[in-house]
Amino acid sequence: MHNFIAKVLNLKQIVTILGIESSCDDTSVAVIQNNTLLSSVIANQDVHKNYGGVVPELASRAHQSNIVPVMHEALLQAQVQLNDIDAIAYTRGPGLLGSLLVGSSFAKGLSIGLQKPLIEVNHLQGHILSHFLSEKDEQKEFPSFPHLSLLVSGGHTQIILVHSPYEFEILGTTIDDAAGEAFDKAAKVMGLSYPGGPIIDKLAKVGNPNKFKFAKPYVEGLNFSFSGLKTSFLYFLKDQLKINPNFIQENINDLCASYQNTIADILIEKVLKAIEITQIKTITLGGGVSANSEIRNRFEGLKFKGIKTFIPKIKYTTDNAAMIAIVGYYKFLKNDFSTLEAAPIARFGIN
Ligand code: KG4
Ligand code: ZN
């Protein structure tokens, strides 16, 4: 049934995709027409604030109660009826299994009810291809292929060679913690709440990035490591607290700025190495950590080295369904549809 519908629909000039994202703690539904965003609605979950991290069981329940109203709001904002949708794209993974199950079951239900094809999407590809979304009436240049992509999120830190919207090659990856984890764990040690990345970013704005020096790990090739940095930060604080119990409170801004500066150094060093090795001078930035102001500034600065950079709008840095819908659009063009049997995958590689 799906392939038949797809072949007919593929003759259309305008393709309308409904995107559904529920991999972690944000419930999101978006509507796009070709590359143009018509609406993107995100319901954040406050229930995790008191726990210092996302509680999977609570996330699943919140997705369950949010998903229907979020979809109705997305359709309303887009001025689109469910019957106008050509296909339903949903996140198959990676992510929390219970959360993914809510989004994928909902997508499958819609697919059966509406008799519309289903498209499974890799969340990581969503972050990477979010650069191919444009707003209504926006004149925008898209990255050319092949290009590099630095993907920095709570679970991933990777440099990817993007051959096309369909072909991704990992050139480097973290061998331990992700950049987002490095931010969140350091924030926890300093008594800041979850997620710590945005809080460190905010406090760092009025801090001295060169006040404290933290050891940068040596890692072969284009791979990353952040667990050593986190540990050296922890031991540094322990030593200082023995001398001055108020050390953290008295130095919080400088600590945040110096730690953030070290993470940015590590990321940019590897980006430059990847550009040198591949001789590809176009790079995109993506993932939750790409909201970080220092990392964005450093990317901005790469322009002066003749490198073309694509930095996402802040609204595309956090998890959202628009990025799922854009991958869905490219897959639609290739008749790449999914079956009802496809189960969510918690640990999903880039391909
Ligand atoms: O991509 P994302 O929303 O979820 C995952 O797929 O992991 O990324 C979440 C991560 C968290 O670790 C959060 O602390 C980090 O992104 N983050 C930031 C900033 N905003 C979000 N890290 C540093 N600076 C920020 N401004
Ligand atoms: Zn993400």
C-alpha cells in the first residue's frame, strides 16, 4: 500500500510532511512544505527539573499527554488539515526507548488512520539536515555537498562527512563522554541545575575564560574525549575547596568561562584538523550544544580562515520536529518509506 501511494504522490510539486519528534524530553510536531517550515510546536517537560536529569518513565508519560494537543497546535499554526499531509515522518532513534515508543506508535496510528505513508527518521540526521530548512519567504543559501558537520549534543560528539542528504560518514567521534555531558556533569559538580550547558553558557558571559587552565586530552585522529577534562575539573575543585570552602561561589563565572573555553578549544582543534585532512571547507554546526555562544563565536571566526560555516538558528539547535520533517522530505523524494513493523532503536548509528 505504502509504495503505491508514494509513487503517485511523488509526482507532486509540493510535498507536505508532518514531523514527529519524541526521542528525549521534548514533544514536538512540525509541518513543512518541501524545505519550507509552516509550523513547529515544542512542549518542554518541566517534570525533570528536580531530578538532575531526564527521568525516562516520566518523559514517556509526558509525551503521551502532550502529543495530541501539540499536533493539533502544529496543524492549526500551519493552516493545514490532516488530509493535506503527504507523509508522516517520525524519529525512530536514537533516544529513550519509552519516549520513542510514544512517538512511533502515534505516527503509525496516524498512518493507518489517514492511509498515508510512514517515514522513519534518524534523529542525528535531523540535526545535520536542519540546515536545509527555510522560513516562508526567506532567501537562504543551503550548504553544498560534500560538506562537514560538527554534531554536538547531550549524547553525541561527532565530525561527519555529509556526502548527500542520504549518505553520512563518521570521521571522528567521542571515545567517552559527549560535549553536552561534559557541560552537564561539570554543572552538577558546581551545584547548578539540569541541563547545565545553558547555565554555564550564561554565567560564562561575565567570566574570564583564561583564569583557569584545564588539561586538554590528547586523542588520536579526529576522535574526541571529554571524561578526562571532567575529572580534572572535579579534582581541581576538590583541591581548591580544601583551601577555600567558598571557592565555587566566589569564582563561578570564571570557572564556567574557563571550562567552556576548554571545550570550545577541543572542538575547534578537531574541526580544523578535519578540514585539513579532507580539504573540505564547508562545515555546519548542529545539536543541542550548538546553542553555546562561545562555540558559535568560534565557528563565526572560522570565516576568517576561508571556511564557509553554517550556524543554526537557536530554535533549530534543541530537539525539534522540523528537523525530522526535513529528513522525511528528502526520503519522500526517494520513495524511502517505512513499514509498521519498524521498532524504535535506542542506540542508532548515523546511517
Ligand atoms: O541535542 P539535544 O537537545 O539532546 C540530545 O539529543 O542530546 O542536546 C542537549 C544538550 C544538553 O547536554 C545541554 O546541556 C546542551 O545540549 N546545551 C548546551 C547549551 N544549550 C543546550 N550546552 C552548552 N551551551 C548551551 N547554550
Ligand atoms: Zn538531539
